[in-house]
Amino acid sequence: MPSGNSASATISRIGQRRQVVIPKRVFDALKLRTGDFVEVSAEGGHLRMRPKRLVDIGAQSLSETESAKVRRGEAEIKKGRSTTWRAVKSELGR
């Protein structure tokens, strides 16, 4: 059933609740896993689906020093202590 210009293109049916099954051949070609996210858009009368990865911001964008400060702050909150947002921003140098 290949169509279009992709070697892994195939036909799928839209289900009762607007669900679309990604055929195994396409799923495997894109190295998708159950629970992965896809971005769905309409472009020029065509449906476009692109795999998307969500990033854990805390694990990916904070330095080790910043992560330590966040952990220290969380521990203080658990003890019932808190500080103003202005003080936190100042400590982070932002």
C-alpha cells in the first residue's frame, strides 16, 4: 500500500473518536514507543505528524550548582521555611 514519496507510507483509517493508528512499519521506521508524543498540524491541506520528545526541564537545563540550590530550597519548604521570589532570583544570579 505504499503511496507518496516515503518508503514507509501506508494507509490508515480514522476511528470513531478521531483516533488514527500509526501502522507498525511507520511506527518502527520512526523508532516510536508507546506513550511517545506527536505534534499534529495541517499544512497546505495535508496532515502532518512529527514525533516530539518532552524534556524534563529540571534535569536538562539547570547546572549542578543550580540543581543543588533547588534541592536545598525544596528541603527548606518541607521544613516549613520559605523565602521571597526576589531573594531566590538574586541567589540564582538572575
